[in-house]
Amino acid sequence: MHNRLLYSSGIISHALKEAAMGVFVLFYYKQVLGLSGTLTGLAIAISIIWDGISDPMIGAWSDRLRSRIGRRHPLMIAAVIPMVLGFVMLYGPPDNMLSDQVQLFIWLLISLLLVRTALSFFMVPYLAMGAEITHDYHERTQLAGMRTNVAWIIGTLASATALIFLFNDESGLDGRFIIDNYRFFGWVNGFLVVLFSVICIAGTWQYIPMLAGGEVHAGNNMLRDVFNTFRNKNFRYIVILDMGLGGIGSITATLLMVTYTYFWQLDATQTSLLFAGPIILAVLLSAVFSGTLNRLFEKQQLLRMTCAMTTINLLWLTPLKLFDLLPDNSTFVFTLIYVNWAVHMTMTILRVITVHSLLADIVDEQDLATGKRQEGVVFAVAFFSSKFMGAFGYLTAGPFLDLIGLQAGAQPGEVSSTVTWGLGLIIGPGLAIIMLLPMWMSFKVNMSHASQLEVRQALSQRQQAAKSGDSPLSADQEPTESRV
């Protein structure tokens, strides 16, 4: 448990990125620095597309890398300092650029590319390592659960703590509109990235001997490794599912601060409570019940349940606000928002745990079919789809704010009904419509505990045959033909 907690500390770098970039970047550059929503969204989208393209290449490189410290740790070590520099640059653009839209756009784009590229060099090998630490069906879910819960807890605390201590009112001024607060926030994130990355690297050093396995197949190249993963039907379904979820996640992350500020008209303290409370509750519920749910249901059943519950949950609250069906009692309305977001985050966390666990099982299927361990490629290609649609979400959300007329520096309560209706429709029913795609794909995924045991048994038999000099089990002898 101690060793796996040290491993899970590595996800904190990703959590800090999500808190810093998902929650604050668009709000900071559009509403505080005055960069247009279209240019802000474009910069974020370009960086995400590059991130998605580079991830599979980094994953294939990590799978093939050979060094005296294994194939995962060299890339993780090289990523730490560039990650720190990227965070500091992101929130500290020079003053002489603030009045020039083009220069500010270029600075934002370069900073985002640096952060995301460095983070990929850390996160892709890190996530691949999780599929190698254990081969047990249920332990993989537990490890994915621990990693996911740590990510959400830290990301939540980072956002909520920043809102309370850095972005709260100062001498009657809303701290969310003060530039120096964001600059200090960038330095804090950089320090935390160094701290937890070093803890993760040191804590997982003992796994290096078991991470150095796998043969390099000279006849194949990295692009072929990437495309070969799509021969697996379950993998294709999960990729499409992640595309829909990536679009939803990016739209939600982009508009969450804006929605809390202008649609629900919440102050910084209330927003911080919503960032922290529902997510912490969701993490606790996930930690308590995910193991039980994993034993009672197949992974694909949990995937279907979480997709269906998310869709239903998106449809009930914002329409009540739009049609003035909510009471004036702000405490009651705040409670409804709290419950709605807690349900959304609980389903999201359970779904992320399930998808990560399924991807680890798919690695075994690929190993049986091709004779190669491709943890890095499988995880990276899967996240490429999510990030690609994440870019689409930012390309949509940024111009959308310009389209509905949200002006830079606008204060809560001073926006038009067009802004209110636009935010309400996209953050509720609009996301529910997009959610239909992941829900459809979840019903096509077909992976059971029994089939995974068959795959593990076949892999074990092949390893034993290879040691004894017999012919190894070929891909044609795979026990469940429909999977590939």
C-alpha cells in the first residue's frame, strides 16, 4: 500500500495541470488579461491537439526505450524542470505583452505547448507503469482507483485553496481579477510539481527491474505500433467513448468558473466550496464503494451505469434556473448545485477508474495477439482521442463566449440574458446530448473478468512454453476471438 501510494503521488503533477489550466487559464486570459475568447480557445486547442499527437509517439518511445534505469524513468526525470518553467511562464506573461493581442496569444501558446509536452513526457510513462506493477484484474481497478482519487483530491484542493487564499476579495476588489495573484499561483504550482514528481520517481525506483521487460521488434516502427492497437474492437470502442468524454470534459472545464461566476452568480468563497466539497465527497464515495462495485459488476456494466447517470444528471438543474423555477433561497439553490456536481463527479471518477482498468486489460489482449507489451502506446493512443476532442471543446467554448457577448472584466449580475441562457443551455442539455455518444459506446464494450482470466492464463502458458523451448501460443490461438 505504501509503495502504491508513492506511485500514485505522480498523478499530482497532472492534477495540478488540470486545476491550473482547466479551471483558471481561459478565465485569466479572457476576463483578466483581455485576450479574446476565440484566441484563448484557439491557443488551448492547438496545444491539446499537439499533446494528443505527441502522446502516442512518447508512449511508443517509452515502450522501446532501454537504459540502465529502465524504460519509464528516464523520460519522467527529463520532464520535471520543463514542467516547472511552463507553469511559471503560463501565469507570468511580461507586462509589455498585455496590450497586444497577437503577442499575448503567442506567449499563451508557447507556455501551453511547453507545459503539455513536458507533462506528456512524465505522464505517459507513468500511466504505462501502472499496467506493469500488477496483472491482477481487481488490483488494477484498486490501483487505478487510488491514482484517480489522489488526482481529484489534489486538483480539488489546489483550486479551492487558491480561490480562498489567493483569489478572494482584497480591499473590496474581487481577487479573481488581480493579475499578481495568478503570477504567484504559477510559482506555487511549479514548486508542487517538483516536490511530488521527485516523490513519485523515488518511490517507484524499486519497480525498475520489472519495467525493463519486453522485446524490441526491429521489423516494426512506432507508427505501426500505434495503428496496430486499433485492431482490438474493445479498444476502438473505448477510444470513441473517450472522444465524447473529452469534449464534455473540456467544455465543462472551460466554462465551470465562468458558469459559477455569471450564471449562478457565486462569489469566490462559494465557488471554492463547490470546487472542493462535491469532489471530496465523490472521492470518498468512490474510495468506499468502488471495490464493492467492481466485485458485484463487470467493468463494462459500471461503464454503462456511469454514462447513463451522468446523462440524466445533466438534464434537470440548469433548465430550472433558466425558467425561473428555483426559489430565491440562495442556500437551497447552492445545495442543489452541490448535489448536482457531487453526482456528476462521482460518476466521472468511477468512469475514469473503470476505463483505466479496462485499458490495462487491453494491454494483455494486445500482448497475446501481437507478442508485444505496449502499455505506453495503449494508454497514449486512448488519451489522444480524449485530448483531440478536448481541443474541439476549447475551440467551441472560447468563441462561444464571444458569440453570446460576455465582455472582459464584466462583473457578476451585470451580464445580459443572452449570456445567461447561452451558458445554461450548453452546460446542461448541450452536454447531455454529447453524452449520448459515450453511452452508446459503453454498451458495445465487451470485456469480462472470465475473459481476462483466459487471456492471463494463455499468456502464462506462452511464457512457460518459451522457457521450455516449445512453440509459444500464437495470436490465432487467442481464447476470445471477438475481442480482436
